[in-house]
Amino acid sequence: MTPCDRKNGWGLGLANTVTLARIVLIPFFLIALLSAWPSLFHRSNLLYMLRPWIATAVFAVLAATDAVDGYLARSRGEITTFGKFIDPLADKILITAALLGLVEMNVLPSWIALVIIAREFIVSGLRMIASAEGVVIAASWLGKLKTNLQIVAICMFIVKDSRPILSLPHQLAMTFNLLSWCVMTAAVLITIVSLVSYFKHAFETLEGPWS
């Protein structure tokens, strides 16, 4: 199969395979984060202590594959319509799974998860409307900053109440907790700002005229 064939959508390609693997492995991240799997092993106390860090490592690896599949798609000529659809979808599913996991753990207020998830639905809707009118709304640097901040904030929230962090001197533990909230607050604010930016770019399309 030639790069041209892959560009035209024939075949899955390595880049799309990596993207699909990211989606398939999301349940394993949730298992690492939420389940009582350490009890299956002899040294369960140690594993329970490390479980948040293991879950964070899994999440970070999955999040990092976004850059990997993007590089593969560009370098191997595997930019396909399917890839353009599945890549952002994989990111949204991963972030949503992590946020819901944190809400399930009573670590994150549900309204924060709602704001971030709702933004993704709204932006997807705006892009669909714009696409139907023949308008392409390109991803902005705000969107990339939003995603990076969300990933860092999620990692920090997973481990902020873990035993290794709580075992630090009180002042250090409190500083890490405060920093976690600062990063999450920044992520929420940038999420809202990027949503407003999308509305600004899509305003003429939303206003009409409708074909």
C-alpha cells in the first residue's frame, strides 16, 4: 500500500492503529485508577500506595500517544479522513474518562467535569455546523493549551491525595494541593476562553445565511 493510498483513506495505517489503541486502553486506565486490583497481589499495601501513580503513568502514556500518532500520520503520509475524525475523538474520550474517574473518587467537583465535557460537545457541534456550510474552523493554540493544562491538572489531581504526597512535610503537601487547584482552575478558564474563541470564529456561520 502506498502513502497515496493511505492519504485517500485506504487501509488503517500505523497512525490510526496507535489512535485506536489509545481508545482501547482507556478501560485499563480506569481499572488502574478505580478498581481494587492491588488486593489481588501479596504486597497489596504497597500497590495501594502506588496505585494513583501507576494510574497517572498509564494516563500520561495514553495522552502522549496523541503526539505520536500525529507525527506518524505526517511522516508516513497517513493523513486520512478517518484519522481526522478518530484522533480528536480519542482525546475527548480519554479526558472525559479521567474527569469522570476523579468525580467518582470524590476528588473533583462534578461541575468542573461538566464544564470541560460540555465544551467538547459544543465545539464539536460548531464544527459540524461550519463544515455543513463549507467553513473549516481550524484548531487554535488555545485549544492545544487547554488540552495540555487539562492533562497536567488531571495527573496532579490523581496523585495529590496519595500517600507519598500526604507523607511529605505538611507545608509541601499543602503547596502541592494548592498548585493542583491552580492548574485545574487555569484549565477550566482556558477551556471557557477557547469556547468563546470558537463561537467568535463561527459567528458568521451561525448567523447565516443558511444554504
